[in-house]
Amino acid sequence: MRVHIRPPAPGDAAVYADAVTRSAGHIGPWNPVEPHGLPDLLRRQGSSLRTFLIWNDEDGGLVGKVNVANIVRARFRNAALGYDSYLPYAGTGRMTEGLRLVVDRCFADLPGGLGLHRLEINVQPDNVRSVAMARRLGFRHEGFSPRMLYINDTWRDHERFALTAEEWPGA
């Protein structure tokens, strides 16, 4: 592995803002570009949202962000993954490595892991790199959700992918 993951901290705000600003053209077609959104994201952390930042071990740069959102416990034990990769690391395989670490953490038992059983990734159909990421990680295609999320002032269609703990190679 060339990366490690950890939850965001207040001291990450400047590095986060730089990475999001530098990557605005890369992430803007798919997700809101909010370079100063880390403080709000930190405030929202809790039982239904956990965020992980992916850091490059070689130079300490910020590779990407992964939100584990809509966490539901009890019999469902499900969550949705959302992610952004940042330049200059996009396309280097580091985001894939980081997402593998996040999925490991999601499926690991409590208290060190999140103790989840099922994960979803919802991707806009034209976002071919994110669709490829879901497939590369072993997520299976489950369907199409028209007008699923309101992003950048319009309702966006999404392809839905899922994976259970039993299907994960690290299980």
C-alpha cells in the first residue's frame, strides 16, 4: 500500500481546501466543489456519517475523501460510499488502494471497524472512472435509479452497485 486512511481533523482544513480547489475541474461535473466544507463535514460526523481521508505515504499529500454515509444499524447494517479523488493522484491507483482500506474498515467488527454487512456505491452513468472503480473493487451492478440525487442544481440519474461482507476478499 502506498496510502493510509484516517478520519479528518480540524488541522486538515488548509490541505483539504487546496486539494479540492486544485481538483475542481476533475470533481465538479460529478459532485459539488466545496473547498471550505471541511468544518461542516466535521460537525456532521456521527453515527450515520463517517468520513475518511486518504493520504499518500510518500509525500503526505491528500489523495481523496471517502464518505461512509446513511449508515443504518440493526438488521440492515448498510451504508453508502461516496468519494472524490484529488489531483495529482487521480489515475495512479492510490484511490483504489484507499477505498480498499475503507471497505476493510467498514466490514471489520466493532469497535475498530464499523461492523457493516452491506455497502452501496451510487454513480452517475457518465462518470466512467467511478463506475470502473466500483467494478474494480468487486461491487456488483444492482440497478438504475433515475433522478436519485440533487447535485449541481439538477436531479441526477445513478447506477447502483453493492457488495456484502461475504463477497469482500478481505472478509
